[in-house]
Amino acid sequence: MPRLTARFWVDAYLARLRLSDIPAFVVAHGDDTGGAVLVKLATLDGNAVLFHRSFDLMTGERRWVELNSGAEREVDDTVARQRGFDPDLWVIEVEDRQGRHLLDEIGLA
């Protein structure tokens, strides 16, 4: 099964968010082909949640899991550390007071 490029997935995700009137921005543009993606959900109250895609070795399933949550500044520090390890990393920032990120929807999960 062919894999989607990171750029294709990011563009599709941003389009899906726009359709739901959820603001989102590319904070760091990673490698177009194979870059990993972090999604930061800022709830605009000083807090945030950071998600990354994880692979379950037992089931073979890929899913979005929480990497960090709490004060937005602490989450930003985690993003900075991750970018230090992986310069090809994409970072998408989603801003939604209701905490919507759509990562659990069909086609994005």
C-alpha cells in the first residue's frame, strides 16, 4: 500500500480543519515526503495538548497519542526539543477553545 507524503497529509488536514471553521497554522514546515507531524492544540486559555503519530508494534495500528499537555509554554518547550532532534518535523498549531482537533475522525486517525 503506498504511503501518503507528509505534505499531502498536512494539506488535507488543514483543509478538513478549515471546513470545520477551526483555525490552524503550519508553525514548522518539515520534509515534504517523509517528515513526521506534531499537532499542537491550543485551547486559548494558556493550555495546550501536543499530539504525535504512534505505531503500535502489537497491532500494527497507527494512531494519534498525546505527547504532552499542560501550560502552553511547557508544550512549546517540548516542540522545541523535538525539533532539535528532528529538523524534518512538521508542526501544526490548531487553535480551538472547544478542544477540537479532528485527529480521531475517519481518514485522519
